[in-house]
Amino acid sequence: MSSSISRTFTVTKPSPEKLRDLTGCDAAVLARRGTWVITSPNAAWVPEPFLDMENLQMRADGRYGYIDPYQWPQLFSHQHSWSVAIPSQSSYPPPSAMSWAWYSPRYADFVLQKDSALGNLNRATLAGLNGLLDVIHARWNSFRRSNLSGDSRLRVEGVHSTLKKIWHVLELSNLSWRDTVVQVGDYQRVFLEVYAIMDFHQLIQPCMLMCTGEAENSPADPRWLGAFTRAPLMTGQLFAAGVPVWLIRDQAEVPQDIIIQDILDVSEPSDIVIQNYLDPVGHFAWPFEVVFRGYAGGEAMHAKIREITYIAKNHGQEFNPSHNQERHQGAHRSPRQGRVGWQPYTKTKRVVPPMQRDAWEVLESVYLTAPISPVFGVFARLKALVDSKKLKMHAEGVIRWRFPDPGMLTAVQNPDTMRRYFGNWLAIRPMWIQHVIAHPSSMPPTSKIWRAFLNSSPADLTSTKATESAKERLRALDEFHAVLPASASGFTWAGDDSVAFRNEAIKLAISISPAQARAITWELCELHFQFDVLAMDQALVPAHWRDNPDAREALWCAVFPLKTIGNTWDAPLPNRESGVLRAMDEEDKFVLLNGLARLLSAWPGAPSHFSSPITPSLGTAKVQGAMSEMLAFYVKIFYLHNGRPPVCPRCLPGS
């Protein structure tokens, strides 16, 4: 939890008897940025982190500005973990062949066809860019001789094939200058991507897998851009691999015994182009489309930036240069029209609102703790089944939420609105939890009702407004009337001063801090998981609850030993991971896992081996596989019956 008192950090000089090697949680360098403390155990500088909601828009140089993972360190991506190995421009200055990966297209290098607005880059520029293919070919010869999995080789081969297709477009097509800028950007991004994938699988991942949580005091390898993370364990793994890594924490999460070798200011990007495209002939502004809006460094942003432009139109087709002129007659269309999935849209719909996110996107935000690691793979596999129509919900219906959606709370951009959302939830939290305990199978509110309530205030009860939003808030207050405070006034249902959360008073007169938000949303995820499992169990095996309810409840309590009784949820947060799927204590881990397996084994469609005991003798890999399989089964069954993925547990704040 953050404190209203700003904590002071100083360079530490431990006595000889306390001298120790740096761990991932120590600081070779430390910097502060707002409420964040950013430390690195191996880097010599601290780049500015960009984690807020951002528009994804190509800039004048065909790149995406400071939220571009090919130009600036971003938040670690579990689905694109090789991003940490994206080559750093400073390590490959001219005349290195690699330096062409950062060439900025110049109109002086563009040769127009006679009596045409189309053209191509001059021979010298094309030769320089073609050299990147030679670099990849040499790197590939080394990579394919290494003893690596077939999956990593297939990934490299796929991206390498895409790189060659984009090159053929650049080399053989006549394009407008604007389209050439876009195509060069695509080519450079895919080159950096395939190079990073090979470095990651060959040089970085083996070190990460052998990491025990601590690492020798070794500097970061300057060849790689590195990444930010909020997970100390991931920091240790990247530290062990020599990857530049920066751990973002609230000041209260920084341990008292941290070693600090240097304190710096954050370094802002100084040579990254953020200007919009300007026509070099007419000298008029012609900005590229905003193609997405989301959290910088989030999984969705990582994926969207990796979409390519023109080659998507011809994916799987052999390029035919004789059709160049016909293909590019519309030289002034948006270069985004070649993207996979592109559809014409009006100006009012260009920016995707944050709440219209893909339901299968694993939420990442500074206001949320890290997801437990199996979630990424589970959600990705099930999303593929849903997209291919191989997994369909049993019945279409209104989507409901037993507790507010954590993503609803954290997607709010206005600090005052966020303060109201969190304040209103905390105002009803104790009574609502008791309501869910007493009626776990009752019909939950819809997402629309939750949003209307979270955005309401006591003044809405006496409001005479006839707008639809005002009516919606009144409907929400009617649904929550039994748990509303008897007398309330002010900006939120908890008033304007403060509201209790566990052992802390959350001040409502100031913005909710990221650390406070992470604690509150962590608890929300726990509540969702525990009581969604209970409600699903009661719905799927009603005979068990009818014939022997005490035994069935005891089994549920064995999976979730922190069952909400009395003021249990008012205790301080746990100081170490202890929940099912992430318990640190070995004995507790297997007790909880076996409890979950026994509970799920009674559900229709459960694999028969769920009834077999899970023991340490299975080995780490098989135990992890069992955890992922149980989570996947739960997520699948929940989706089939509820029409959305469930809220899954997250890592404990500070873990």
C-alpha cells in the first residue's frame, strides 16, 4: 500500500559482514516516476515507462513512437516474451549491416517513375535494406544447428518467410512515397522480430529456465532493449539471463534491506519521432489512422503493433510484379487498408473504447497485479477454439458478474471517475460479500448495472433528471438498495473523506494510488474465483449439494481455506502467496491442488485422471501441466455456461 508520506531512498553502503550479491529486487540504479519506484539490478540507466492508455498511430517515419517495442523498452509480454531481445540501435551503428534496421526513409532516396506519382527507393537504399536478409540468413544458419524445440524453429521460419515476402513488395513494387514509408517500417519490424526470436530462444530462455530466483552480479547485455516488469520473479529470471530489466513498484513494496548503488532521473526518449506524416511535395499534414487504443505495453498493444500492412493482402499468394500498377492505382488510400481484419469505419469509430476489449485478452495494467502464468496459455488456446467456432456457449444470454469486473475499475481514465468507482465498491463491499455468502447462487447483476452503480452518487436518489443514464443509475440503486449505506452524502456512497479497506483507510479526497488499486483488484479477483467456483459447483452437481451439502461445502473450503467468515476479509493482505494454483509452501500447494482436482472431477466432462492424486514425485513439469489443465477445464466450463471467460486469480501484490 502506498503511504501519503513520500519515502526517501539513499545509496546504501552495506558493512562487509552484510555485503551480498545483488538480487533481482536490488538496485544497481533507482529512479522515481510519480508514485512508482523503478529499479534495475543490471542496467546503467532507467528509461521512462509508458503504461497508460495510448492511441496506436504510425508516425512520420513509419514507426509507432515511444510505445513501439522496437524502439523503446516496454512492459514484459508473456505472449511475445522474445520482445526483450529486440536489438538495441546503439549496439549496431553504421557501417554495420544491422544499422539498416533503423534507417529512416528519406524522400531524397525515392525515385519516381516517369509521369507517375509512384516509384521506388534508389538502388543504394534497396541494397542496404537487402543486407538485412543476409544478416538473418547468417543468423539462421547458427540457430538451426542449435538443439532447440521444433516450435521455436517453426516460429522463426514463419516470420522469416514473412520478411522475404515484404522484401519482394519493397523491391519489385512501384508505390507512393507514403506507402513506401509504411512498407519500410513493416520490413524493419519483422527483421527485428525474427532476430529477437532467435536470440531469445538460443541465448536467453535457457538461462531463465535455470534461474533459481537469484543471480550473480552481472551487467546487462547492451545488445538487447530489455523490458519493464512488475513481477520480482520475472526480474530475477531476466537478470539471470543478462537482459536489461526494470522492476516497477510502489514505494511501500520496496524492501527495507534493498541495496541501492545509484539514484538517477528517468531518461526520456529524445530521438524517437512523434510527429505525424507530412506530404513531402504538398507540405500538408496527412496523419495515419489511429488503428487501436489500449494500454501501452499490454498484450493487445504488443499484438496490434505486430500486424503487417500490405503483405497481409497477399498472404499465401505468390507475388506477381506484373500486377503492380493495377494493385496500387489507389495510391492515396490509407496504408492501413492492407492490415489483417481491416474494415472501413467512420471517424466516430476509429478509436476502440477500452471497455470494448476482447474478452479473452488477459488484462494488464498498473492498477492490476500480474496474472498467474498459466492464464496466458489457457486463454490463448480457448480463444482460438472460440474464434474457430469449435467452442460455443450452451445458451446465449445476458452476461452477469457476481462482483464488479476488475477491468471496469481499471479502464477508467479520469482520476475522479476512478475515485468514485473504487469508493462506491468499497462502500458496499462488506455487505455485498455477506450477501454473496448467504446467496451464492442468486442471479448476479449485469455489467451494465454494475457500471451504473459504480458511477452513481447519493444525489441520484433525489435527482429529477430524465436522461437514460440517470434512469439506469436509479435501476442500479434499486438493485443494490439492501446493501447501500443508510445515510450517505457526497461524491461517493462512502462520502468524501475515507473508506475502510482491510487495515487501511482509503482517502477519497485524492486519487486512488496504483498500489491501493492493485490490492483492491487482487481481492476482487479472489472473490470472483472463489464464489464463481462455488456457484458453478452448485449448478453442475446439484445432487451432491442436495444429498450431502456439508461434505460438498467442506471440499470447497479445502480448496479455498480463506473462506469469508465474519471479518476475515478485513484482515491485512497475506504476506506470501498461499492460494490454490500459486501457493509457495510445498505442502500447502499439493493439498490445495488435490482439493481442486477432487472438486472439478465431479463436474460433467471432467477428465477421469482429475481423481488421481497430484504428488511431488510427478516432477515440476507435470505438476505445472496439471495446474494448467485444471485451469483450462474450469475456464472452458465457465465460458460454456456464462458466455464469458471467468475472472482468474492474480499474483499477490508485491510478490
